[in-house]
Amino acid sequence: MKPVASTEESLADLVEARREDIIRRWGARLEPLPPGMDVELQERLQGMLKQVDALVLVLRQGAAEAWSSGPAWAHAREIGLRRFRAGARVETLVEEYGLLREAILEVLDASHRPLDTDELRRLWRALDRGLTEAVAHYVHENEQALRSRELRLQEILDHAPAAIYAKDAGGRYLFVNRPFEAISGHPRASVLGRSDLELFPREAAERFRYNDRRVLSSRRPLVFDEEVLQPDGAHLYHTMKFPLPGVEGESWALCGVSTDITTTRTLREERDEAREQLQRVLTQLPVVLWAFDTQGVFTLFEGEGVTSTTVSSRMMQGRSIFEVFQDRRDVLEVVLRALAGERLSTELYLMGVWFEVRLLPVVGADGRVVSVSGVSLDITERRRAEQELRASETRYRLATLATRDIIWDWDLVTGEIHWSELAPRLLRLDTSQGLPVMDMAWWSAHLHPDERERVTRELQEALDSDEGHWVAAYRLRRGDGTWAFVEDRGRVVKDLQGHPVRMVGAMQDVTDRHEAEAEARRRAEFEQLLIGIVGHDLRNPISAITMAATSLSRREDADPRDQKAVARILSSAERAHRMLRDVLDFTQARLGGGIPMDPREVDLLDLVRQVVDEVQQAHPDRRLEVDGQGEARLRCDPDRLAQVITNLVNNALAYGDAFCPVRVRLRAHRDSVTLAVRNRGRPIPPELMPHLFEPLKRVKAHDTHRNHTHGLGLGLFIVKHIVDAHAGRLRVRSTPLEGTTFLVRLPRRPPAGR
């Protein structure tokens, strides 16, 4: 027998080495036998010695392999069989295994060997398995005499330290002992014949039934932990369940033994938790544990927080706090107060770190302070976070003062609304008697009656939605009784469960913009009405002038001077008609109606040549060149494209060099056709390029006496809208070397809806 077990040896080695000591201790715990029973005692000792050897075998092989092999438990079954034939009670058998457990535990404690949790659990499960095997064979041998001995067996089971019970294959209880009554909370008479679903909560009952089915289907004992809810809380039971085979080998019932290990588990958890907490404090938390005597000499200076300071534990041990902090009056004052017996907590900047310092005087039997202990927590990050929070609050306040929006923060839990400092001034509130309570009721009461229902409904929908985004425009009554047009928007903040707890938003007073937009709409409506009247009333006299002048130009007896005057009249009427058409197109484009289109299949090259010929007749002194390549058929409005070509060519004639030709080039592509109008001369000023297609923008022509500059400056604006209506693109390049080129790219088939 080894006096002390080596820490390297396994638990199996330890049990094997102390097997005789275990049996001796086990035998000493047995009740004394009557004289002449020495032979029986020796048989029991030998049988239990074999059982210890079987436990060693299990520990060496591992629980799973050992349980699946029958020979390892033959001794347990033999013990159960012998104890039954010797007339022993099953209670005695259970008690013997309990004594064996105590003997093994006593030997393990005496060995001072650290116990591995997995090995210890395997040992206890092996003991439980041995007990299971012994009890199973005991019950099997006793099955035939069960009826006559039921009352006696019940009495034995009632005194067992564990809850023992049996169920049939349907889960109905056949018998239970008194400890089981305490578990179920029902008397035995009301338990027998009932199932777990009738005795326990459904969740627990389903768990019991699941374990029962495992035992019955596997036809072998199983060991596991089961939790049962009792009046004083949840209890954990270490349970062994094994099947009871019938004559043909089928499991007709099962038996269970449940030991309450709640106290053991609680103590173990409390111990582990205490160890974990202590370990966390010492190794993880940024704390310094320290102590000094009445002379101020450090007797302890340890902890993870030491690493954040500029000193080490070794440097501080044995030094006087009055020496270390001789220049820190605030520290010495706190130390003297603690030495005087005062318990206190404060924040100090020590050794480059901010600490929260707690001092606890230790008082002796005579009531005097014998030492001071304490803990210092590193709060540097917290202080930094507090400073950042203050800075953030300052930035928020400055931002609310700089913006023209009213910032609001609605606490949905308390119902309070915090408004930025701009709110009283923009809402014209009377603050002479103090600021009114601006809560949800105040806001709702100040909504315009015609909009209150809509706005509050939309707000509630935003609170209930997943997005939590709210945008609304409404009228809000100011403090002076006037109405402010506001645009409001907010975001809902939700907790982890998805419940809205806060809403933050911004309100902007758009009264001036609303009034300006209303005025612009009124002006646009007036302009549209005026242009319509002018267009209708001017078109008739211009048509009359054109018809009369045309009639005069056809007279054969007209004087040449009269013909020249008539030609000027026709030219002026045509220019007035063109200006009137540009004005009407401009009005339609600007007011959103768009320039009307009548698309059809057109050969763009024919159209270009026709328009250029007409322009050439009006400018016989200028050179116009047309260059077309490829198939140029496309779907478009020919009248409108003729207007584009005319405007671009006339524009090139007006602003180009009079001695250089104006070139019109047409190129066909697979899905589009490109039209380019190019002239030589001075380029377009760079500052005018971004505004070239805006209305009423014109470039001065080289010859200010030409009539082409007498337009309204709407030509390129209208060209841009016509090209856009055809889903095309309009670009312009203008350089001193290359001149000015307007490039129009038109799709052969504009998208639907164009």
C-alpha cells in the first residue's frame, strides 16, 4: 500500500493500488454480523473486491467500451444475485454500494491527489452502473415473489437515500418510494397508475418520457441527469434507469434510481463561481490590491492594474506611502483620513493613471486601526469617455445653434420631448412667464385642424413600421397665432426587442419658401395665360400681314421699289412669326407641358437637304455644304427636327466667319444617326458654355448690324428640348482652331412614351 499517491498516476492505478485498503474500510462500515457468519463476510469481501477490480477495468478501458462488454459487470450481477439468495434486502445492497462509494472517496481524500473531473465522473458512473447491475439482478430474481413481498419491498425502498420507482412500457407508475413522493409532490396512492404527463409540468414530463424510451429501446441501463421543478426551486437528480426484461426478453417495464445532487451541484457552482470571480479580479480587471500599515509602509501591492502604471509591484513593496507621494497633498490627506478610521472612496491621478480608490481601515480588538486595505480601479478609459461625452454634448449644442432646423428628441417611454434652443425663437413663443411644457399634447394641439388627423396617423404608422422613418409637411401654429409651414422628419430608435423607445428628428420652417413657391405658381399661371392670349391675338394679324404682302408680291404691275418694300414686310412677318413660335415653345417647355411631337418615319438626309436649301435661298451670299453618309432613316417629328436644323444652321451663319462655309454633316450608325453643324470663327466664350442652352442667353455676333442677332435668345433652348423629346443627346465643341460644332445624336427608335 502506497502511503501517498503520485500525481502522475491515473485514477485506475490509485484505486488498484488501494483496493485492499478500500475493502478494509468498506468492511469496517458494515454492520457487525452475528457469530459464525465469518464465511459469509469473507464472501462479501471477496465479491466486493472483485467489483473494485471491475471498476479499475472500467477506468482503464473507458466508460463506453466497458459498458458495452458484459464481463466487466459480471461481479456486480453476482453480488446482486448472492445478496438476494442470502436474504439481504435491496436497501442493504444499495447501502453497501453507498458504503463502497464512501470508502473509495475516503481513500482518494487520504491520497491528497488532485481529482480530474472526467475521471471522477467516470468512477461514480461506474459505481452507479455496478449498483444498477446489482439492483437489476436482485429485482429480476425477486420478480416472481413481487406480489407477496410488495409491502415489504415498498418499506425497504421508502428508506433508500434515493428516489426509486418503476414504470410499465406505457409510462404508468407501478411503484414508488417515499423520496419519490417528495419529488412529485403527490401521495403514493395518487401516483400509481398515472403517467408523468399527469404528475409533472409538460416540458419535464416529455423529457422523462424521452429518457424512458431511450432505455426501453436500447435494452440497457442508462445514466443521466434530470431536472425537476419543486416548490423550493429546480432540483437536479442523478438518475439511473434500466429495463426490466420479461420472459421472452422484451422490456415490459423500467426501474429508475434518482439521487438528489442539487446541494452538491450548488456548492460546486458556488465554489467555481467564487474562484472565477477571484481569478477575474486578480488577472483581468484593471485593479490594484494594496495594503499599508499604520506607518504607511506598503505590505501589499498586486493586481492587473499595476501593469498600466509606471511602477512595478516589487518597487512598491516595503516603501512608505508618505515617501512615494510626498509631493501629493491630496493623496496624503486621503491616507491620513483612512488611518484615522474613516472609510472613503475617491478618484485620484496616480502614476500616470486615473484610479477610483477605495480605502478600508482594518480595526484591531482594541478598536484602533492596525492597517488600511484597499482597491484601486483603473478608470482612465471612463474618464476619457466622460470627457468625450462632454465634448460631444458641446458639439451637439453648437450644431443646434448653427442650424436653422429645430432639433427635437422624443422619449417614448416618459413622453417628454427635448427641443433645441432655437425652438422658442422660430416658433415665436412667449417666454416671459417661462417656457411652456412642449410635450406631445402641446404639439398635437398646435397642429392645423385640417392636417391634425393625417399627421398624427402618419406618425403612428412610422412608430409601428419596421423602417421607423417619418417625413411630413404641415402647418403649426406659432406663439403669436400665425401659421408656420414646416417640413418635419424623424427616425425611430428601438430596443433589442424591437420596441420603439425614442424618436429623434429635425423640423424646418419653410414658410418663406412655401410663400415664394405659391407666388411663383401664380406668376407662372399668369404668364401662361398672357402668352396664350398674346400668341392667339398676334398670330391673326401676322397671318393677315403675310397674306396681304404675298398678294402684293404677286402683282405683275408692281413697282420695283414697292416689291422691295413688300419683300421687307414678308421678311419681318416671317421673323415675327418665328419669334412668336419660339415664345410659345419656350412657354410650353418651361411650364412642364413639353413641346408636342408627331413622330413618323423620315429620311433625315432628305430633310437636311430641304432645310439647307430653304436657308440658302434666304442667304444667297453664304456657302452651305451638306455631307451625308449611310442610311439615315429614323422615327421622328420632321417639323420639329427641321426647326432644330434651321436654328443650328442660322446660328452658325450668324456667329460664324462670313468667308468660311457652314458644313452640315450626317453620319448613320447601327442604332442612331449623328447630325453635326460646324462653322469657323471665334469660339464661344468659356464663361457662356455652361449657360448656352438656357433661355434668353445670346452671344454677340461679329457683325452687330446683322438681323440674326435680333432674336429672343430662345433658339438653342428650344433645340435642346426638341432633342431631349427625341431621347437624343446634344453637345457642343468650340475652339479657336476647329471652330464651333453642334453635335446631335438621335436614336433610330426612341423609347416608348417619347
